[in-house]
Amino acid sequence: MPENKYSSEKNHYAREKESGFLEKIGVKYYQQMDETLYYFYYALVVIAMLVIEMVVLFWLSLRTVHSLACLTGHHHVNDAVM
């Protein structure tokens, strides 16, 4: 009986052991840098992306609230100053 490509355990699990493109890049930089420096840059990138995300979400929320205030007539220009 001829073996197919999935009959042996080695061939069946061969795809699961392959690393992806991003893992290869990460491993390359991890091997070239000091471990502390690598994780510092990693944390710096994560924090920078988090700050960008929070700024964009804050801006969108202010814009949405302002648009709703204009639509409902609660804009601050319409308020009387006493």
C-alpha cells in the first residue's frame, strides 16, 4: 500500500512547525540585539501605537459629540451668556 503525504506523523505535523514571516524577522532582531534592548524597543512600539490609537479615538469621540450637539441644537454658540 503506497504512503500518502499525510500518512507519517513527520509529514503530517511538518506545516505546524514552520515559522511565519514575522516570526523570522523577530527572531533575527532578537538574536542580533541585547535582550533588554529588544524588549525595550518592543514596549516602545506598543506604547506608541497605543498613544496613537487613544488620540484618534479621543478625536473621533469629540467630533461625534460635537456633531450630535449641532444636530440636536445644543451647540454652545446658541447658549446665551449671562
